[in-house]
Amino acid sequence: MLDSPKTQVPMSVLCDGATTEPRLSHPEGVAVDGEGNIWCGGDRGEIFRIAPDGSSREVVANTDGFCLGMAFDRHGDLFVCDMKHAAVFRLEVPTGKLELFSEGVEGHRFRVPNYPAFDRRGRLFVSDSWDFDASGPGIVAINPDGSGELWHAGPFRFANGLAFNADGSQLYVVETFRSVVAAIDVRPDGSAGEKRDLAVLPGSYPDGLAVGEDGSVFVGCYEPSRVLRVSPGGDVTMVGEDVTAHMLAHPTNIAFQGDSLIACNLGRWHLTKIDVGLRGVTLPPL
């Protein structure tokens, strides 16, 4: 439950793409590379690279679809979920080569692959939101060679953002239309364990997740336009909210850049920088 007064940390527009080229087309997914560059997707399949300070941007590749969540692996390749193609693409950043990586695993074809996250073993976890009006499976785990399994069948009420805690022992997952951030235990062998609700967020429709170095889970909420912070014990506080939906305009995915969060705004054409004063967790090298 949200049990504290509203707070507002400093926020600013990092990159405004409403009128300057290339335009930012209602960005939803966001990821930050090792050099601090910000990557986000567009509603026509654009994959943008934006300078760390937001001063420049370029279209690096295009899926010719609708980009959702994205994440980097340890090698620096970018993995992008695409709603139109119901698939995950891999972008080899140094060469700009974009290729289809996965349309699902044996026994489970993606419907709405929404968000990717890597575990400590290098497996790619992907949430399949399935359907706006019905619960369904699930979370897929994909090996580097493209093989994999339906890791957790749910059912989930629109599985969305994913994030691992620092030691990889828990996977957090958003269920947007249940207004919940859930936690799933990851067993020592990598299989799915017990699932529980970490935080119930009545009146909010959560979307993206990012985990801070103190174990806090930050939640981008599509509606109302707000970012929340959930402690490891499940206490919820307000990071920031914009009732006008301008600075925060239906934020979806969020990602750490240094001690700030970068939020995509599906409702407008810009990225927002949120000064949370905390760094995100990073997975150790293989």
C-alpha cells in the first residue's frame, strides 16, 4: 500500500524529440550502455542512441515494428522486444547488425513479448503480457543459443517489467492490470520457486522496473504518471508524480544512469531524468 506523503525529487527533460530530428516516437523501452549512452525505442520500430547528456540522438536500427522493453547483455548486445513482430531482436551494437533472436520457445510462442532482463547465468528472461483482457503465461527463459523454456506459467495479469535483485535470488515482475509488483524466488538451480506479492499498488498501473543498490525496486507507472519506490520489505513511497502528464507523461520503462533514473514517456516525445541519488545494481561478469 502507498502509505506516505507524496514527495518530488528533482526531475528534468533529458532529451526532447517533439520537433527536432530524428523525432522520438512515443518511447517505451529504455536501456543504458556501459558508456552512459541511452537507448530507447520508437512506435515505428526505431532504435535510438542518445548521448549521455541528451544533447544528440541518432537512429541506429529499425525493426519496422513497435519497440517495447530492451536490455543489454554482458557483451554489449542490445535485445529489444517488439510488439508488431511478437519477437525479440538482437542488435550487435559495434556493427549495427539487427537480427531476429527469438519468437518464443518450445511449447510457447510469444504473443506480446514485453520486457527482457538477464540473469547471472546469462539467460534472457522475457515477460509475455499475453492479453489485455485475460490472464495467461508467462515468463520465458532463453539461453544464448536461442533454446529455452517457459520458466513460469503464471497466470499473470499482463506480465510487464522485469528486474532481478542484486544476488539474482529473486525476479521481480509487474502485473499491470492487477496493480502489483510480484517477487519470484529463483532456486539455486535457476528454476522458478515461490511467487508472492511484494507490493500492491491500488489506483496505479505499474509498467517498468529498476532495482537500486540498496535493494529498492523503482516502479514506473503508466497511470497515473508517477514513479514509486518499493523497499525490500514492501513499503511504498512516492518518488515523483505529475498530475499534468507533462514532465512525466505516462512513463513506462525506467533505467539507471549513474545515480539518476531515466524514464521513457509513452504519452509524449521525451525522456525524463529523475535525480534519485542512488545507483542501480549490476550483475557480475560471467
